Amino acid sequence: MSGRQKALLGLLAVLLVALFVVAVGAGRNDPGDPGARHGFVDRLGALGGERSAVDPATVSADCADQTGRLVFSGSCVVRVADPGGLRTLVLRSAARFTVVASAPGDAELTIRDEVEPASDGTGAVAKVAVDQATEVGLTCPGLSGCTVLVATS
């Protein structure tokens, strides 16, 4: 083996050890926040930009009132027109509610999430990824009614 080959092999070994140390150092034993973005991942996301929200004008529902709010007791089906790419449907409410939606893409998966108001008083927020025309089910727990706003952020 020539000196040049030994140097390349040594450089490869150092690179593999460095990648291993980074991978082990990045892991933690706490469950973490799946919605949080940190460090390198945050910088990668900045390169691609933020995913834009669904335009509220492209959202319709039988439970929508004149101001565009979704007011219902029991359940309501929200229809989102084809956004022309991956977008985020942002739903906000002062009270808790449940969201049921299909996963984007070709995945045959239905997501169900019970959204609770934040402890800081900002209310309940659900963010649903949408990449085609779809329907999203909303359910209001208990006997009281729910008011949900389709937001832009």
C-alpha cells in the first residue's frame, strides 16, 4: 500500500469517527418535542424556506359562518381545495377540539389528534399538512360548541 493510499485511508477513518461522534452526541434520552427544530436541522429548513399556510379563501365547510369561522357542535367536515403543493392548514381555537385528516402524499394513513389549549393561554392550534384537495374532520368534545378559525400562521 502506497503512502498516498494510507493517508486517504487514515482520513476516511477520522471522518467516520467524527460522524459517529456527531450522531451519538445528537441523541438524547428525553422524548423531546417533535415539532421543535434545532441546530443543523433548523439551518437546513432555512435553506428551503418555511412551508406556507393554506389560503383561508380555499377552505370551505357547512359549519362556516359569514365571517369565515367554523362554528359547530358535534362535528364538521372542512374541505380544502388543491393548494398546488405542500401547504399547512392552520386551525386555531380557544377550546380543545379533535382533528382527523389523511396524511399527505400516497400514504394510506389517517391522523387523529386531540388539540388542547396551550398553558400560556394562546389557545389550541392544529397544523395539518395538505398537498392535494382533501377533507379534514373536526370534532367538538362534550356538549358545548366549538369555534375554530382557519389561520394563516
